[in-house]
Amino acid sequence: MGRIFEVRKASMFARYDRMAKQFTRIGREIAIAVKKAGPDPDNNPMLRRVMQNAKGVNMPKDRVEAAIKNALGKDTSNYDEVLYEGYAPHGVALMVVTATDNTTRTVANVRSIFNKGGGSLGNSGSVAFLFKHLGVFKIKPEGVNQDDLELELIDFGLEELGEDSEGNVIVHCSFTEFGNMQKALEERGLEVVSSEVEWIPENTLTLSDTQVEDVEKLIAKLEEDDDVQRVFHSMA
């Protein structure tokens, strides 16, 4: 009985840590969005996206509103999105998205994690060419005719339309067309579960189980860093 309790407690703390990390990430994204285009989501596509994703991870509405208010304060930390590129072990390319108020601290931490994990931090542009920078929208499938939707969205930057393992409709568009696609989906009354800007690898590497473990350890260490928002990789 004691063993079961310990397992459940560990699982509960893991979920709490994951939720706390998600809330922190969204809070920083809100700060960046408000800084770029103001606190009105109707006139700020990035802020609408972040608020949508906050709802998807069950972030309380009052915390979202508080984050927007805090972003307007004079004493609030000024976060900027900074992208780092490099290689994990076994030639796997990594794109590390950070939100930081101290780039000196962040780059030192990221470089240290790469080095200790058997990887190497590169210069800007060193691996970005191996990825496509895309807007990715996840849509509830109810009432959606994919053939019709595909034709309707072509003029709004659609690159690919498909499904995920849960049956949700996935829409990919060029990063530069993100705002246009977001508006097109909203105008059609489609229920968007989440919308993200992602780095999708052009080609992927297939590794052995041991090699995968090496790469996953490095990615896990990066994701533990407070400044790291997301990590994208070229591993299959």
C-alpha cells in the first residue's frame, strides 16, 4: 500500500511540475506578445494565440488576466524570445526557443547543457536551414470536411492538412502567414484546440534505442531550464 502511495505521489508531483512549467511558459509568451502589440487580443494575433493555448492547458482565466496586467507594469521583467541552435549527440539538430530577460545568463546555461550532454551549441543559422518554420493549428474535427477546408485555406497560406493520433485536424501554414491563417479559421467558426509556431525538420534521423536515450537526456535538461520555452529536434 505504501509503495502505491509513493508512486501516486510521484505522479502527482510530476503533473504539478509539468503544469507549472506550462503556466510559466505561457506567462512569458504573454509578456512578449503584449510588449510587441499591446494588451488587446482583438488587435494582437500573438496574444490571441497564447490565450487560446492557456485555455488548452487549463490555465485559470484570472492568471491569464494577471499576466497581461503585469506585462504592462513598469517594474516587470522585459522578456525577449531568443533562438539557439546546435547539435545533440549522434548528429541530431536542435532548435531551442527561449524567453529571457538576461541573454548572458541564458546563453551560458544553454551552452553548458549542450556541452555536458555531449552536444555542441552552434551559431545563428547553423541548423535552422534543416527545419521549416511553420504555424501549426490543431482543430476539433466535428463538422469539418477536410477536402472542402483544404480548398478554402489554400489562399491563406496552407501548406499541409492532416490528422493527429487523436483525430484532430492539423493545419500547417508558413510562419509568415500565421496571422492570415488564424483569422481564416476564426471566421469559419472552427474550434481551435491549440496554435503554435514550430520548427519542423525537413528530414529526420532514425537512431538506436541507446542513441535516442542520449538525445532525450540532453533535451530533458534543456527543458528543465527556466528560460527554455520549447525544444525542437530532427530525431525520428
